[in-house]
Amino acid sequence: MAVIVTATVNAQDGAGINQYLVPEQRSIVSIAALTAKGDLPKLKTALNTGLDSGLTVNEIKEAIVHLYAYCGFPRSIRGLQTLMTVLDERKASGRNDEPGPEAAPINDEGSKYERGKAILEELSGVSETGPKTGYAAFAPIIEVFLKEHLFADIFERDVLGYAGRELVTVSVLSSIGGVEPMLRSHLNLCLNVGLTPNQLQQFVGVIKSTVGKKEAKAAQEALDEVLKSKK
């Protein structure tokens, strides 16, 4: 098992060498799911575990900020407030946690829509061509917001890589429930950015132990569908 401890939450493993979620990745799943659920007592425990496992303060901040796009500002802000409390308590007990690098400025002055579109195409491996359909045709402005804000403003930031951000995303979607089409889409993106089927099976296990059997069952069914489609 020693081979897995040197990986980080951003590890991307398209070659399938690392078949395990490392402790930092498991903690990211727990932190994101519990923040989305609003279970702040359990979140405090998960935050302490994450910091002890080697997550930096800025990695956790970035994960909690990222998830507001999927479950809203109120959950995200309560998560950040809980993190502040945990850090104060740890500092009072003599533990000084590693802040880690802050997000670098984004200097690209090109169209945010085009930057977001390019990032989505990189994540999905599919070029966006042709007329808009579905919700994008029904309410075009939300498609603009998705490209410009979610995929440009948020996914373009560093600190967390694409694999880390997708783990946050599927954790939130599994936790809130009722959004299985989006969950399946992002599980596909997880595979595209290098997470392995076995790692995603472990992700479901973390959801089960962290949030509950009902949420894990729905996540497992979504994952089964995704993996079946790959055969």
C-alpha cells in the first residue's frame, strides 16, 4: 500500500497504476458530501481527518468554494465557517496546519465563454458543435452561465486539479440526490480525467459510510450504468 501514499488529491491516473483513492481523496469526498448535506458536526470530524491526512487548508477551502456551484452559497458558506472553527480549535491546541499554495491569478483575457467551452471539451473529450438542444435551447442563458462561470471561473482555477474537482462534484451530487442524470455525466468525466473504475467504487463506499445507504445505492446505480456503457 505504500505506493499510494505519495499521491495527492489531484492525482490523475489514466494508466490505472493507482487503483486506490488516497487518504486525501477520501477526505475530499467526505468533506464535500457532508458540506452539501449540511451535517456540520460530522463535517468537523471530516475536516480534522482531512487535515491530519495531509490536505492543505487551501485545498479544503477550494473544495468547499467549488461545491457552491452545485448546492448553493448557504451550504458552502456554512462549510467555510465550520472550517474556520476547526482551524481555530486546532491552533489553540498547538497544531499549525499547512496553508498550501493559493490559487494563481487567471491572466487569460480571452472570451470566458470560449475558455469554458474549451475546458468542458477537454473534460468530456467531445467537441461541442451544432445547434443547442434540450435545456440549453430552452433557456440559453443558463448554458452561457455554465460555460462562463462554472467551467471558466471555477474549473479554470488551480489548487485542485480536474480529478479533485470532479470528486467534489460527484460527492455533492450523490449527497443531495435527485440529480442522477448530472451524476452520471460527471462520473463519466471522472473517468475521462483519470480516475479509475475501482477508485469510483471506493468513492461510493465513502458516500455510504459518510452520508448513508440510500445515497450510496443511488450513486452505485449511476456508476453501474456508466461503467456498463463503456463495455
